[in-house]
Amino acid sequence: MEEHTTAVSRMTVGAEGGDDVTKEAWPTQPRPLSHDRVTLVVDGTHFVVDPAVFTTYPDTVLGRMFGRARQHSFTRPNAKGEYEIAEGIGASIFRVILDFYRVGMMHCPEGVSLAELREACDYLCINFDYSTVRCRDLSALLHELSNDGARRQFEVFLEDLLVPVMVCSAQEGERECHVVVLTDDDTVDWDLDHPPPMGEENSQIIYSAKLYRFFKFIENRDVAKTVLKERGLKNIRIGIEGYPTCKEKVKRRPGGKNEVIYRFVQRPFLALSWEKEEGKSRHVDFQCVRSRSVPNLITALGEGPSRATPTPQVDELDRLNGPAPPALHQ
């Protein structure tokens, strides 16, 4: 009986080489376990666990699979009575995830990708933050946490600052939008008679020091691009460019023409479209072209010596879609 109890308090992990490796699954003071053991197959590795540990977190995927869903036969084993789960998740990652159900904390060891652990947690609906994850590589951990924070922050910027600007452009009949983000202290003072020759007059301007600082980091720009793609926007470009703010000096050119030199500052920009293809019309353009059988306009008008019957101009669409012309007799 003592040997059986010890076996119950352990988890057997089948290594890739085929040998079974016994590993402690529970702490020195384990929680009460049931006698119902299940075998989980993850990436070809077998994990023998008590499903009661999963029901402690009912909002996770495993908590739902082995909670009421299992009682109603929503989760079915294979022919061997094993549960094949977590497709696409490696065995080493799943070992770390089991620690979350065991002690409420995941300790990511060296050699295990924190980014892969993050993806697995998202797939299994496990909270990924500093309260549930520990890692020796603080750079990798803080990078993932920064991505989470940047996503939440940009969604606020999108609704409060960017969407109103895009709506304004759409109401003017535009199909795209170019937004320049300036700081709160920037001043735009253009000479109306000599504006900068770069088309900035069509750009939308947002004055926000917080959004300016957000876009300074290329990692935040990558997060923003992902969010915009998820919202259905197209042709997204986010970067840093020079923007003319005010007149620096005026040069006089020969002939009395003045040239205004502007002061440029490096500021973030965002360009996007809400149409399928930027710069391409999805409608048919009708264009009349001159028939190649007419040598010149004089002949076509009957004013030349041959006075041949003029050939009418043909619509290019009719030429492509109409019946083939009859063959010319020699």
C-alpha cells in the first residue's frame, strides 16, 4: 500500500527516446488528489496526472476539458484511453505549464523559449504576467510584458486619437490616411504662399507627446501594426520621417523668385488604407483608342488620295470582350 501511494504522488514522463523518466509532480505537501488518473499525450510525450489539479483553474482550457466537459463526454480519449491535447505545444513547454497547476507559478528554465511559453499560455487561456511567470532571463520576460502593455496602450490611442482622424478623412471621400504625430510643444507655421513642396498639406496632424513617445520604439510600432491588421486595415506603414514645422529662412533666386527653407524635425508617421488595394481602381476604366488599321487621321477622315472608308474607333473593352473580327481577304 505504501508503494502504491508513492506511485500515485508521482508523474511519469515518457522521454523521446522511449524510456520512461519518473519525475516528482507534486510538492512535499500535496493537495488532496483523487484516484482518477489520466494520461495526456503532448508532442509524443506521456504525462500521467490527476485531473483534479486542472479544475482548480476552471477558466483555463484544461480546466474546462477536465471539468464539467469531461462529465458530459465532451472530452474524449483515443483508442488507448489517452488524451491527445495541446497540439503544437512542445513537451518541455507543457512541463513548465504543469507547474502552474501544481503550485500556481511557472518557472521557465534556461533553454526554454519564453516566447513559445507565452504562445502556449495564450492558447490554453493561462494568465501570463509576473504573478504567474518567473524567468532568469529578465530581458525576455520584460519584453513580453512590454508587448502586453503596448497592446493595451495602443488600443486606447487608436480609439481616442487615431479613429477620429481616420473618420474625418473618410468623410471627405479619402480612401487612405497619412497621420503625423507631433509633440505638444511643436508648432506648424507654414508660408501659405510658399508651402513645403512635399504634399504634407494632405497629412493629418495629431499633437500627443504620449503617442509620440510610444511610436519612438520600433517594438511598439510592430505591436501597433499587428493591432491595425487585426482591425481590418490595409497597406500599413509606421515609421519616422522628417516633417516641416516652420520657416527657417528665405532664399532669393535669380529672376526675383523666392525659395522658403523650412525647419524639419523627425516625427513618427502612420499611413494606412481601408480599401483592398491602394492606388488601384476596382472599377473598369473605359478608354477609346485609335484603331491600328487606320494609318493616319487624314485617311480616316477621307481627305487623303485613297479616300478609303474610315474605320471607326473601337472601345478597348469591346475589342477584348467582343467577337473576333472577320478575316481580311487579300
